[in-house]
Amino acid sequence: MTSQTPIYEARNISKSYGSVDALVGVNLKIHAGEVVGLVGDNGAGKSTLVKCLSGAHQPTSGQMLLDGKEVEWKTPHEAIEAGIETLYQESGLAPDLSVSSNVFLGREELVKGPLGRLGFLAQKSMDKKAHEDLERVGIAVPASNRAVSQLSGGQRQAVAIGRAVSWASKIIILDEPTNHLGARQAGEVLNIIERVKSEGFGVIFISHTLPHVLQVTDRVAVLRLGRLVADKPTSEFNSETLLGTITGLIGE
Ligand SMILES: Nc1ncnc2c1ncn2[C@@H]1O[C@H](COP(=O)(O)OP(=O)(O)OP(=O)(O)O)[C@@H](O)[C@H]1O
Ligand SMILES: [Mg+2]
């Protein structure tokens, strides 16, 4: 933790879908250079909170503060513009495109060409920037002009994280980034999270793999049936107490 004011804060957030109360009065703070684990059983409300924080859904009530100032996102684009990148479980990489094209997908650099305002993609500069951005967080991808379909699952996940890192300026939200990865590849993703943290980003890390959560986070927030039931430094949990808090065997 490197600063007092959280870079991002959810205050008393509730979200209802019809008669389903997915979130009830949830508070969460993320500081610069901090990795916050967000855990809970299936249906606990993790993705709903992510959707509120990333502008995909609007909370029914409550506030969100970025650098201490209240913000309201009408679209995910507004949250992205403000420096919040979200990596959803399905990362949406395009397998047939190159690494750098994936990093820049939807935000390709256009340069003015002979065709005037149509322009063309500044491929060389995108390859170079993608390579630099990935390298910065310790992502070793053979060549950024290689197609994503030729990469391993772990390398793909790394590119998806690299893409988020390359565009985020404040917060990176990772929903299950180590899912379906082998032990070594998951370890690589955890290393990347450490690097991203040391660059001063705030990170929200969602996972059902509790050893990963205990390894990489500074603090863990536990949701149960839409309510925050614990928010403590990771050092105060071990695998049994964390599991017990998630399942409710250990009370609030
Ligand atoms: N669009 C929606 N419409 C209606 N109910 C929803 C919607 N999205 C989520 N819910 C409900 O809100 C609750 C929280 O769901 P959410 O997806 O946030 O859980 P989660 O913690 O991400 O679970 P998982 O670990 O399975 O991904 C669940 O009861 C779910 O059925
Ligand atoms: Mg979810």
C-alpha cells in the first residue's frame, strides 16, 4: 500500500436484478500498488461488482470514487477512458490476429496516408509498442507479430493481461486470470500481477484458486450471498480460515 486515499473505492454498493439482490451494501477500497483479492462462492456477487466497477452495469444504489472523486459510468468505455481496464474471464482475444493486433484491438493506431482520413494501420509502431508494453510487465512473447493461435494458453492469458496493462492507467480488474492454466503458466500470470503491482497499479484479482489468492494478494475481500463478510490483510488468513469464511463455516 503506497498511499492513503484509495485510487478506487466502492461505497455501499447495492445491485438488484429484479427480485435478486446480487449485491447488498458492499464497500471495497483499492490503493495504488495494492492487489486486492475478491473471493466468494458461485453467485456470491463477484462478477456483479466487477460489472459495476467497470461500467458494464450501473449499481442500483451506492457510490464509486476514483481518486476520491465520485464517478458514474454510463458505459464501459467511460471507465476505460478513466484508466480502469477489465479482463473478463473470456478475454476476447482474436486467435487469428497477431499479438500486437490483439493488444491494439479496437484502438488501432491510425496514421494519415495517401488515402487521407481513411489512413492505414501503423503496423511497425504497433508491433514495437506492443512488444515494449508486454516486456515492461515481464511478458515474454516470442514475437509480437506472431498469431495468437500459435501461443500456449498461458502465453495467451499473458497477452490478454498485457493488453489490459498497456491501456490501464490506474486499475486493472482480472476475473479468473489463472483459470484453466497449468501450474507453471499460472505461476507466470501471478508473476505478471506482481510486476503490475510494482508499477503502481491497483489490481483486483478474482479467483476460486485460494492458494493463488493467498500468494499474490495484499488484502482479501470475501463476498457471501451479495454481502461483504470479510475484508482483511491476506496475512490474517490461511487456506482453512479463508475457505471457512467463503463457505460461512466461519462466521463474520
Ligand atoms: N443479469 C442478471 N440477471 C439476473 N440475475 C443476475 C444477473 N447477473 C447475475 N445475477 C445473479 O446475481 C447473483 C450474483 O451473480 P454473480 O455473477 O455476480 O456471481 P459470482 O460471484 O461472479 O459467481 P461465479 O463465481 O459463479 O462467477 C447470482 O444470484 C446471479 O444469479
Ligand atoms: Mg463470476
